[in-house]
Amino acid sequence: MTPLKLRVNGEPVHLLVKDDETLLDVLRDRLLLTGTKRGCGEGQCGHCTVILNGKAIHSCLTLALEAEGGEILTIEGLAQGDRLHPIQEAYVKAGAIQCGYCTPGMIMAIYCLLKESPHPDENEIREAIKGVMCRCTGYYKIIDAVQRASAGVSKNG
Amino acid sequence: MDEVRFFPAPNVKEASRLTKEWPVSQAVLMAGGTDLLVLKKLKLVNPRSIVYLKRIPGLAEIRPDGKGGFIIGALATLDAVGRHPGLNRNYPMLAQAALAVASPQIRYKATMGGNICLNSRCWFYNRSPFWRAEYPHCRKASGGSQCYVTPRSRQGCFALQSGDTVGPLVALGAALRLVSDEEERIIGMEKIFLGDGMHYLALRPGEVLTEILLPAPVGRGAFVKFRPQNNLDFATFTLSVIIPWKGAGSRIVAACVASRPLRARQAEALLDQGEINTNVIAQEAVKEFNLVSFVRGSLEFKKQVMEAKLTEIMARLKQPM
């Protein structure tokens, strides 16, 4: 066991982890942040996507110790109290949630996209969400949601 | 079961020393970990010590070498390589190859060094222990005596080299800097691959790949990664072609179809001699590649698509700009 120090959704976290424990296991089983979903565990489905130091990564393919001293943002950290994040808002309006299992990973991937390029064209959106699999296959609603969110982000500055 | 230990290495020498402290195969080097952790989950790699490289300072830099070429630190992520303006200007085929790898989430973590040293892959190897139990004699997975890809072979392993950036690096004539705690050497990109799926890299114990050295560009290049769908898959094959601006020195490289990247030297000579019919060159090249593995696409399929794609990109390259 090794001590680990990081910030999750703005809160400092100190805990002891096993050396080969994945970030996903720590988030879900130790910190009980079960918004982040466990899917294939090998980087294909993207449901475990979280933001580590500003970049969307697979938490199932990241050892917790890799994130030492890092800043993590999960789906739980997006909303401000009762106010949803613009991407979440757009998701509701576009009906993009569907069964909801891919939603946390998808929203984190979109969050990373909109940070880097606030007004993505459709190709950029497709490339950004390529790493998250939606088995409802309703990708058009998701693309619609990203476009709404991108418009919303620009409106609010 | 023994617990796995995680050692963040402060520098390259220490990383090299740490791996040597353990018996071979019990200590592994990890950079992005996007391939290693999958292999670990499948119990194909069972390390007792993971030596973590990403905290070594300075190794993620991409910088011009002052002689018209570039030096890419082995820890530069595929995302950083794919978006680097200098690399996009001078080596567009390399940037394209980096961005052709899997998904953004993988590219933010995975590194250039890792993509070159990527474990060779096979239909019978990259599987769960349960699946593998049905094929117990695979040489690579369980040290058996058979190869299910080439049942008539007496020895050797035909698992495929799979890094997308390898083809362009070979075509560009890149070299690699390998550093251990005792010595340092530079090896050509083609020489690092030994051509056997099991012992696929010429890395000695304790050696760490630190830099990729790119010479100044010599001509126009084109890169194609072929996969049946535009999804996250590994390539069925990649093709990298360079036609020099003047003189001889064309390169035609096929990668991800054998345990090492393949060059078609006779077809390159045809190209240098000014053969106009690109289909003739493509046919010669595909014959020369002499594909054996049906993994990721049947042989006939691979040959036909490869010929068509080669013809197409060479014709495009030969057109005046």
C-alpha cells in the first residue's frame, strides 16, 4: 500500500492505495463516486472517462498512483449545486441521455473537447466522442447536444 | 499472490537500474500504460514491479535538432505529436499516423516511445485466459510448441508489430536513442525490430528508449492506415510512401502486417528509375512483402486492398504539386 494525494472535484483526497489499483477502482469503490462507469476495462468503451489534469483519459487504464498530485474531475464535479453544467443542460434538452450508461464518459469527453475547441464542427465532435461507445447508438442526439452546448457556452462567455 | 510494486523513476539511469534489479519479465517499464495495463488485466504480462517513466523530466519534449530535423522525446504523447505545428509542417505523415491511433482518451496518455515498443499482437494472444485455454500451445502466450497462425512452422512467432507510427518512422529514416545505466547507443528504426513476434525488439535488459531522432525531410510523403471501419481498431495494414524531391531514395513501407515493418526495396528501385505505372510498382511491392499472417484480415483481402491503396497514393504523390 502506498499513500496517494490528489484532488477530486476540487476536494483534497488522501488515502492508501494498492500499487496496481486503477484510478477507476479508487473513484468508484473507495471514494464512492459511482457516476463514473465501469465498462470493458480495456480502453474500448470509454465509459470510465474522467478528466485528469485537463485531459480526458480512461480511468480504467490509469493506475491511481499515476494521478499523484493531480487534479481529477468526474461527472459529479460538473454541476454547481442545483445548477447543471451547460453540457448536462444541453443533454437534457436534446434527449441525448437515452439509457444513460455512456452519459458520464461521453460528457467528460465532450467537456475536454469544448475546453480545447469551444466551437467544434461536426467532424471534430465525431472524433472527440469516438472513444466512447453508446450502445443505444443514438449518436445523432449526442452530436446535437454538443452543438447546443457549444452555442450555450459561447452565450455565457 | 505477490503484490505489484509501483516505482516512479526520477531519471533514465534509475529506471534502467530498477528494471535490472528484478529477474527478466518481472519488472516492466510503463509510460502511458494504455497497452501494458490491458495485457496485465489479461494476465499476459505478470509484473511484480512497474517502473513508471512519465515523471522523468524533459523526455516529453519535441524540438528541432538544428540541422533541419526534429528530436521527439519518447514520452511525448501521441496527441502532442499529432498536433505539433513543426511536425505537421515537416512530417505530416507522422502526425497523421499519431492521430490515427485509437481514441482521444488513449492519445492523451499513450506515448511515442510506447507506440514503437508496443507489444506485438495476435488473434491467439490478446485474449482472456479463458479464451486462451482453448489454444494452449501458443508459443507467445504460454510458451507452447505450436503456432495457430502458421501451423506448419517449426519455430518462431508471427504476432504482428502494431504501432501505427512505426511505418512513417521507418520511411522517414528515423533513429532511436537507447539509454541504460551503463551505456548509450543509437539504433536505426529498422534495426530495432527483430522480426519475431516473441522477441520483437532489440532492446537489451535495462535499456530505455529516450529519444526519436528524425532527419530533415527529403521528399513528399503519404500515409494510409487501413481498417475496415473508421473505429478504434489496430490497423489491418499501414502504408507509408516517400518520393524524394530530387534524386533516388524512395521508400515504400508496409507496417502492422508482420512482426517487423516491411520495405519493398525492388519496388522502391522501380520508383527511383521513374516507372510511370504505379500499379506495376504496387504489384511488385505487394509480392515483395510476402505476407503470411491472416490476423486482422485474410491474406487475399490484405493483398488486394494493399495493392489498390498503394497504387492510389503513389499516383497522388507523383502528381505535380
